[in-house]
Amino acid sequence: MYATQHATTRSQQRAIPPLVIDLLLDFGTREPAGDGTSKLFFDKPARRKVKAYVGHIARLLEEHMDVYAVIGADTCVITVGHR
């Protein structure tokens, strides 16, 4: 995962583990956010994919499934937060 310093700081401040950001990049639903950026988040189908991928660990990650990430056109994570 390539992230800006801002995204790294925000993920630490907001207690969003890097694993969750990686899962967002792999399974998250993407929607345009303007200026060539995209917003990634976990909707129902994305949550099902994550659950199938991680198995029984999904219960531990449930509290982190309500997050989003804004990524640039080069797939660099710009910022992360809670929805």
C-alpha cells in the first residue's frame, strides 16, 4: 500500500489498521470522488467478499468495516476515515 503522510497520520489518529486499508483496496466498492480521485468503502457485497476471504477473523474486523479511503488516480491513498 502506498499512502501519503496525511493518510498515514489519519489512519493512526482514527485507529484504522493498515490491514483494513489493504482490504479496502482489494475488495472495496469504488465511486468517483472528483478531480480524478475515488472513494472506496465496504458495502454489503464488499463485506461478503471480505468475510469469505478472511474467514473467522471477520468477527474481529467487524468494527472496522465502516471506513472509507480516498485514493488518487495512481492508487495512492490520500486519506482515510470513518463513514
